[in-house]
Amino acid sequence: MKTTEHTNGILDSLLRGELSAIETYGHAIHNFTGSPLHSVLCGIRREHISSAQILRDLIKQHGGEPSTSSGSWGSLAGTVETVAAWFGEDSAVAALRQGEKHGVREYHEALLAHNVGHVVKDAIRDGLVPPLHRHVEVLAYH
């Protein structure tokens, strides 16, 4: 596999994770209408939308075609909605936090990939990972 194809595969996987997060937070926002967490979740969703666009741009810069759906990642959205319905707000927030932690691990794995260039790694390290760390921290306090 060529370096560009390898890089785009990694970036597209990260993009599908971001698309899943956008879907998941969309469901969570609906479930948290009227809650003090509503605006927090809206802000987190906006940051995932921004991250998805950064990934789309990187994929296009490397000659690839970005995914338009979350694929198998999309099932997380329904899981969080079910958790909220069955176990309440605290459990749903815990599930969201776990999803953010998983995202951090995925990005860190991308940083360790050998065939990913420094421009992509810089974008991941400087622009895409910091919001996830903030999300984990914010969700820990709610």
C-alpha cells in the first residue's frame, strides 16, 4: 500500500469516528433538552463538526475521497440514546466520555503510524487531539 493510501485510510477512519460523534451528540442533545448539559453538548458537537472538516480537507489534499457516513461507528449514537433512556443522564454522560476517550486513543494510534507524514501528524497533534482532551475533562465534571 502506498503511503498516501495508507494515510488516507487512517484519516478516513478518524473521519468516520468524528461523523459518529456528530450523530451521537445529535441524539444526546435531543435527550438533554432543558438540561444544563444541553449547551455543553452542543459545543462539543460543533467541535466534532470542525474536526470532521479538517479531516475531509486533509484527505482531499492527499487525493482521497472522504467518507460521507460513519459506517459501523454509527451504532454508538443509538447506544448512548438507549443508555440515557434506561439509566439516566449520568450514565449517558459516562458513555459519551468513554467515546471521547476512545477517540483520543484512535488519534494517538494515528500519531504512531509510520507512513503518516509530519504535516498530518502536526494537524492531529495540534488541532484534533486537544478538543478531545477538553471533552473528556468537561464531561468528567457533569
